[in-house]
Amino acid sequence: MMNLLKKGVYLAIDGIEPEVINDIMNAEITAMEERHGKGRSIIEKAGEYAPSWGMIGTLIGLVLMLNNLTSPETIGPSMAVALLTTFYGMVLANLVFIPISGKLNNMTEEEVFMKQVIIEGVIGVQSGQNPKILEEKLSAFLSNEELKEDEEVIEEEVIGETANES
């Protein structure tokens, strides 16, 4: 994210128009989303295919079981393989691959959001917006919890400054 901020500041310093800065920086966001989507799609596909591979294991276990029906002691282990592979496929899909895919998607959305905030800030500075108005505009992107944390940090800084002046 710092690279995006750095690039935006350099573009603003160079006097590039805000619309052009917006286009350049949004192109970076789009490229990032595509890169992240490719990686996430591999994990999503693994989540889709894991139950199928479990069912293939079940079929193999059943074939092994049916192959040795004359030997009762092999029926139990063959049935166990059949049932376990289905279980493993479902566990991998629902407890590993699908949650990882969801987490990757959430992380991408958070990164896109933060980059959009950076773009708004850079364009606000480039277009010469009043700093107080820009602060209010950017604080609209923060959640109530983040706003409270920000206010606490400001209060601590003010208290520290007044203590240093004394």
C-alpha cells in the first residue's frame, strides 16, 4: 500500500491532473484484484473438487470391499477406507479450502478499500482541498471503532504536548 501512496504523491508532485491520477491508481487496484482472484480461484476449485475426490476414494474402497467378499476380515478395513475418504473430502472442502478462499477474498476487499482511501487522500491533496474538509471526508471511511481509537490517540497527543509545554 505504501507503494501506491508513494506513486500517488509523486504523481501529485509532478502536477498530474486528479482524473489521470485516479485512472492510474485505479488501474493498479484492478490489476491487484485480478492477481488475487487467480490465486483465490485455485483454492476455490480445490474446495469444489475435494468432495468429488472423496467420493472417488469411496468408490475405490467399495471396489476393494466387493472384490474380497469371501474374506470377512477384509470387509471392515475396506469399508473404513470407503467412509474415511468421503469424510476427508468433506473436511478438506469445508474446514480448509472454502474458509481459506473466504479469508483471501476478505483480505483482498480490505486492501482494495484501503487503496481507495489512499486514492481519495492523494486526489484531495492534489486538488487543493482544505485539510479539515479532507480529514472529514477521509474519516467517513473509518468505522465507529476506528474513529474512537483515532480520537483517543489525538487526546493522548494533546495531553502529551501540554505536559511538554509545562
